[in-house]
Amino acid sequence: MMNNTTGSSRKYEPLDQPTTCHDCGSDHIILDNVRGELICKNCGLVVSSQLIDSGPEWRAFTSDEQKKRSRVGSPMTFTIHDKGLSTMIGWEDKDAYGHKISARGRAQIYRLRKWQIRTRVHSSQDRNLSHALSELDRLTSQLGIPKSVKETAAVIYRKTIEKRLVRGRSIEAMVAATVYAASRIKKLPRTIDEIAQDSRVSKKDLGRCYRLILRNLDIKIPIASPIDYVFRIGTELNLSGKTQQAAIEILKKAKEEGLTGGKDPTGLAASAIYISSIKGNERRTQREIASIARVTEVTVRNRYKELVKELGIKITI
């Protein structure tokens, strides 16, 4: 019989491989984790019972208990140069039982730790990756980039090393370019100006490395949509969800009319938010919106006039 490892509440999960019910022929079969049974969702027939539990033999009711009882390490990740598979010697001067280590033992562990660090980074590629991924960690932390985007950026950087694109170029610029490419792939609203500002490289160098990645790597970058920037700009302006949704509707109409092609997505998002804020009685100035969107007031004004004129929107200033 299967045991629930997190509590006594019953859980039902859909199966990855569909099974057909013997009675009604339905393929809507679900798994009852508590009883270890396959149940037909259509007629309630128990298709199979006493399934083998492939989970751990222990139970945990809190996250702390789960961490203490788990016997596995962290999952493999591309954000560490050795993918997190090597052994780490901790910096605590205590043994497995929590007892303090003698001075002679500390000296021995210090030498072991030093050689262990040296063996982890033994080639020029490992040294490059080690430096680049520490810079990636710093940059993504400063920009508030989520873990999934950080993982994608690490994969892209590894591909640039395989293609020998990093040689002779700034590691910081290549890391910043991979972060921008990963943000575009995951549709995360981050502009090239923001990344250049926090990456300690110029916008020109970042753009040059980004174009190099596009030319040499087989990755598809989706076209940036102004809708992706609406929620971020609207949240920083403390606008309601209704006003942000109104801005999205304006941008959808503009796309249908062919007004978004060839224009800066952040400028379009800023102008749509300006219009929706006026119509929703949450007025924000062009200067406020332009400052948060990192565009000029002239851009907001020009895009605003185009949208109002072409879409026939009536605005009362």
C-alpha cells in the first residue's frame, strides 16, 4: 500500500501514461496516493490496487523534518561550473556529531579543503566558468532574475564556451548578454539598458555580444511584446489591476491595427499605461511613467498621440 509522505490528506494525480478502464472504456484514470489505487474518474472503478510506492520509506510532516531525513543532495544545476556534482568540504570546524575538531585536525582539513578547491577548477574552461557563473549569480541577484531564467542564461553561456565565442571578449559583457537573451526567451520584462547599468559594461559592448550570440548559436529569441512590460511598469506605479488590464486591451487593439511594428515595446507599454491611467482616474504624469519605463518623455508623448489618433480613443485632459 502507498503511504502519504506529507500528511494524511488524500491526493489524486493524473497519470503520465493513460490506462483504459475495463468497465466503461474511459481513459480518465487517476492515481490515489494514499490507497495506492488506480481509479476511473468516469465510473469510479478501481482499475488496479496495491501499487508499489517508489517514494522514501520515511514520513515528514514539516519542511525541517524533510530536510533532516532526506539522504540526497541538491539537484544538478548549470549555474555551478561542475553542475554541483563535486564534493564540498564545509568551513565549520566541527565533525559529523557536532564536536569541535582539534587544532591538528583543523590543519589537516584546511590542507584537504585547499587541494579539493584546486582539483575542482583544474582547466582554463573551468576557471572561466567559475568566474562567469559567480558574475551571473551577482548580476541576477541584483536584477531580481528568477532561478529559471538564471538557469537558461547559464546554459547559453556554456554554449558560447563550446563555440569559443568568449575568447578575447569580456566575461562580464558575455554574461550580461546571456542574461538579456534568457530574459527575452522567458519573456521577462528586462531592458538592455537595465542590464547594462547593473553589469558594469557599456550598452554598446552588451549589444555587440548579444548579436554575436544570435549569429553563432542556434537559439530562437521571440519578438519582445509591449504587453510583457505592462504589469511591471503598472506595479511600480501602484496602478490597479483594472487599469493595467485596460492598457493591455489598448495594446492588443494597436497590434490588430498594425501600430506596434518597428516601435520600442517599452515606449508603447508606457504610452498605453498613460492612457489607461487617465481613463481609470489614476492619473500619472508622463515624467513618472517615462522614468520607470526608462524611456524619454518625448517617446511617451509621441506614442500616446499615435495611439489616441489611430484607435479613436477619447481622452479628457
